[in-house]
Amino acid sequence: MLTLETPVQFVKGIGPTIAKMLGEKGVGTVEDLLLHLPFRYEDRLNPRGLNELKPGEMASVIAEVRGAVLLRTRRMPIFEMTVGQGVQSMKCMWFHGTYLEGKFKPGQMVALFGKVEPSRSGRGFKMIQPQFEVLPDGHDDALDRVLEVGRITPVYESLGGSKLASRWIRRTVWNVLEELKGIPETLPVALVDRLKLPRREEALREVHFPPAGTAMAQLQGAGTPAHRRLIFEELFYLELGLEVKRRRFQEKTGIAFETSEKVRAALREILPFHPTAAQKRALGEIAGDMRRAVPMRRLLQGDVGSGKTIVALQAMLIAIENGHQAALMAPTEILATQHYLSAKRVLEKAQHKYRITLLTGSLDEDRKRAARRRIYEGEADLVIGTHALIEEKVEFKNLGLVVVDEQHRFGVLQRFRLMKKDGAEPDVLVMTATPIPRTLALSLYGDLDLSVLDELPPGRTPIVTRQVADERADEVWAFVRKQVAKKHQAYVVYPVIEGPKDDQPELDFALPDEAPEPEPTKKGAKKAKAGSANGPQNQALFPKLPLKSATDMYERLRTQELSGLRVGLLHGRLDADEKEVVMRRFQRGEIDVLIATTVIEVGVDVPNATVMVIEHAERFGLAQLHQLRGRVGRGGAKSYCILMTGGKISPNAEERLAAMVRTQDGFELAELDLELRGPGEFFGTRQAGLPDFRVANLLRDRALLELAKVESARFVQKAEAEATEEERARIRVRLQGLWQRRYGLAEAG
Ligand code: ADP
Ligand code: MG
């Protein structure tokens, strides 16, 4: 008998080969298959007439193939097809459509989905690159007639080429639903009833095969009760896991640090400036956590330049003044080194001499060994490093506080914990340089408490941001010269390290709209839903220009446009010593113009730098541009960010650049970035631990996320009253299973 846990291989019509293909798409069980939801629906119950279409709308129509031809134009092959209903007809075009040759035969019925555009003649319409499905011709079996026409038909992202496309999935899902005898409820029944959600069984059936009369708009927006129920469920288990984790920490023994007058005097002593109100508040919250004998798990969030570093440093001093060690883990060697230098500078003023140790992967073995020894013997109070801190078998004598950045959040904390010999857990402060919209913060960091620096230090003048075409490069370099003449410094940033042959950009800049995907993937499918054309069309319209690289431009600028200035080069392929030397020289003002890649993106702090020139700015993501711009405007002098672009720019990139010119508010930019790129891209997917949702979409489902958070907390508190013992056991097992599978064992905690 079929259950949700049955491996797909045992479903009728699926053998080992197909099961393997499905496995590659993450579909291992019947449940996985059922959670592969349609990404849109076609109303084949009330088909639209060609004369009812409106230009500009996304529409699906059913029509008959009248004729098709492959046109070989000078620029590219175009596949053209005419379809009709009675006397009405419509043209469809596919660029680079060679693959469609021979696919359609006159008289066939096809379902088409795409954007309706006025035809050139002015009468009637056309569709460019519509999605299509050839409908069964009447000789097919009864099931085809049930599933393909005369109903609201689900359309799926393919699970493997054209074979496992919509029609195949439709039939398989239908068969599976026929065969399943009862789908058990997975949420507490009391909760489902209170929120008036449909039961799981009903939701799974209706989301695939909506009953006649379901509103199309609701279906397309995933807003039917069936959708909402499934989305809520997914978010509920995410939030429940975070809530359980959070509570588990609360039960652990932490270190109760003291903040006596002596400690506070030590904190005041190192302050190089008056802290902002936000900094005071955040430090107050952190100190409050640290005093409690419960391990701190706190996120310090603040826009670029909001002054997180000094807050973290003060927190570390609290630990050190209490006789513990503190560790700061930075994402790159450059940053670790910079933190090390600036901590040294700041702490030098203190009467008490703090012992600071740097540990990064590129130190030679002897220096590493010496550092490890100092850490183990307790001769290092403050340890600053990179990933090496957990990779190099470092044992701390008495670790009290760990400060990590968001990228290190997942997976790292556990390993730090293992290194503690006695029972007490070190406190953990996570810092994020990316302003995260509140709902995302809620879901990503739901197990952490949140402190926000929502205020910039005083005396900052807004950064003047301009978009400038490549043709005006001469003016830009003249401007850089003028700023250097005023004793300021400048950055010039490129997307790649070396010339055209370079296949390893510093980061992968392929943004969705510039990376055509021939096979619609999940993302592609979502984009199509949002209405943008995909693939070959964009490729034709936005051909890639050869990229200027940091290395080439360094050679050129220092000998030509910027000759006579002191020009330096910084990128990720230099070894650590070289990087450190360049950084120090720039910091000390011995380099006027630093040519760099995005290695300088995060955290580099040189207040005297007033100009940020970004070449190929259209290639960078919004979050990245914002981080880069944040490298200037750190001192009192007026600062400038120049976004240089060449050639044709995609509309999406135009929007990013316009936003940069318009605002400097990191939160506003983050929201927009999220919208333009989707949550996955926004965070660089897994790296930041953003859960990979199957049915939920954080952008669309914010309200449900908030609800899931409230309900999961309530459930943990009142589980006894709200669920039977059997139900609680079932939910616990499911939670563990889901968290192990989706977010990794370590996170089940
Ligand atoms: P971020 O939050 O981006 O890490 P930093 O901690 O690097 O920001 O601080 C940015 C700059 O502002 C640094 O040069 C720092 O010394 C300075 N700064 C931080 N807080 C204050 C303050 N309260 N008053 C004046 N300058 C400050
Ligand atoms: Mg910083």
C-alpha cells in the first residue's frame, strides 16, 4: 500500500531510472512528489477567446496549430507559429527556436502561456516565447481527457527534461492521490481548527487539482486555503525548530559575567569617541545577556558604518576583564588582519595591557603553533582570526565569548562549543553587515535575540552617488586626481581579477537576468510567473562585454590615466602577507588609489578614503554595491561613489543602479534587492543558511511567517493543552526528521 513515506520507485509507472532522475531533483518519496507544487495553473475549464485578450497581460489560451516555420534571420533563427480559434488567429515566436522544428503539426491543439502583445499589423495579438503544451488529440486515454482539458489544469516545473514535464507529473500525482488511503495530519489538530486551515489531505489534493470555481487569481498567487495551509506548515516547522533550539540554549549553563565599576571603567577607557545612542543600547543589551548565567545568543545588526566593531570590542573586554578569553572570527584574512591592527591600536591606550593574538590560515606553521600555545595556556586574552580558529585544532583555556559574522553562523558554534572543557557555554554574538528585512531576520535568526544599530555616528555627510557612462572615464580619473591632490584616497573596484582568459571571477556575478537558463529551473519558473521573458531573448539583447580586470587596469591606470599617483593592487589571489602589506600601506596613506576586487567589500575601514569608483557596476548585486559604497563616507570629508557602466544594461541592472543613486538606506536597498533577486540569491543561498523552502516564498509569505512564529512559540508553551501526547510525539519526530534533512544534523541541536 502506498504511503507518503513510500520511495517513488514503488509508484506505478516509475522504475529505477525515473526514480534516479527524480532523486536528482530532491524527490525521493511520495511526499516529496506531492510537495512539488504547480507553479501556475491554466483555466482550461473556461478557455479564453483570442479576441478577449488584452495587450500586456499574461494569459493562457488553447488554440489550434495552423502553421509553423523556422525563419533563419541574419541575427538568429526564429521559430514562428500561427495558431487559431475559428476565424481568429495569433502568432507566436521563439528566438533561437531551432529546437522546435517539427514539434507542431497543423490541427493539433496547444495550450500557450505568455505575455500578450499587439501584433505588428495592429490587428490581433502575438506572444513572444510563450510556454506551450501540445494537448492530447482525442485518441489518448480517458485519464488524459480528465486531466488535460475541461478543468483547472496544474502546470509544473519539469522534474527531468521533456519526459517528466507537466503532463507526466499531472498523471503521476493524480494516480498517487487516487491510491493513497488517507493522508495523516501533521499539524496539531487544535491549531488547524483554530486557524480554520484545511486538513493536510484536503490541501494536498486541492493544490494539485483545484475544484472548479476556485479563483484563478488566488491560485496564481498561491493564496488559496490549500496553498496557505501548506505554506504555513512549512514555516511552522522552521519556526518550531528555531524556538526549540532557542529554549535548549536557555536551559544550558552559561557564564555570569560581572559588569562592576572596574569593568565599566575599562570599557570607557578604550572608547575613541562618544558612542551613539544605538551603540549604547546595543551594548546594554549585550551586557545584560552576558551577566545572566545563560549563554548569550545575540545578533548585532547594523548598516554599513554603523559602528558594530567597537560594540563587539567592548563586549569582548567584558569577558576579558572577567578573566576569560574572547575570540573574534572574521570572514577573510584581510578583515581579520584589519581587526587585529585596529584592536591593537584601540587597546593600546588602556592601562591594562591586553594580549592579542592573530591566527589565520596563511601564517607559517611555527607562528601558528606559537599562537595555539598562547591560546591554550591562556596567554592570549583576545584571539582574532579566520576559519583557522576552528580548523587548526585550537583549544582555548577559558573561552568566554565568541564573536562571529553571519557567514560563520551555521555549523561553527557547535565546534567552538566542543572546545570548552568545563561545563559552561561561551556567549555568542553574531554580527551581520547586511541589513536584513525584519521578516527575514525573524526566520533566519529566530533562535537569536536581536540588537539593531539604527543610527550612524554623527558627522557623516551623505555620499554623492552618480552613474557615469564609460565614455566619460577621463572625467572620472581627473576627479580622482583632484581628490588625491586634496590628500584623500580612492578605491577602484573591478569584477574580475585577471583579463579575458580569467575564468575565475572573484565572485560569481551571474545575476539571474544576465544568466540565461535554457531549461527552466525552479528559479526560471518563478521568474516566468513574475512575467519576465527568459533565456535567449535576453542573451541577444544584452551581450556580454569583455570585462576590464583589476590586474589589467592596475597596469594601465598607474602608467597612464593615474600616472604619478601611488597606485596599489589588492585581490584574493595575493598571498596573505602581500595583502596585509598593501592594506597597511593604504591604511597609513602610503597608497593613494587602491585598485581592487570585491575582497574589500566587507568591513574594510579607511576613513580618509573618499572616492569609490566601481567599474562594470551593472554586474554587481545591490547588496554588494551598498557594501562597497560603505567603504567611503567614513570620515568627516565629503565622499563620492561613481558607478561606471558600459554598453547595454538590462532593466533589472538599471533598477539596481537607480536605487543606489536614489538612496543610501541599507534597509530600503535590502528590501529592493530581495524583490529583484529573490531571497535565495539575496543571501548567496546556503552560505548564510537561508532555508531552501519548497512551498513558501519569504517575499510573498511574510504574513504567514509571522503567524508561524507566534504559533510555534505558543505551541511550545502550551503543547500540553493543545495537542495529545500521541500528537506531540509525532510532531517531535517530524521536526527532527525535517531539520536533519533540510538544515543539517548539527542544527537539530
Ligand atoms: P561597521 O558597522 O560597518 O562595522 P565600523 O565599526 O567599522 O562600522 O565603524 C565605522 C567607522 O565609524 C569607523 O571608522 C569607526 O571608528 C567609526 N565610528 C564608530 N562609532 C562611532 C561613533 N560613535 N562616533 C564616531 N565615529 C564612530
Ligand atoms: Mg565592521
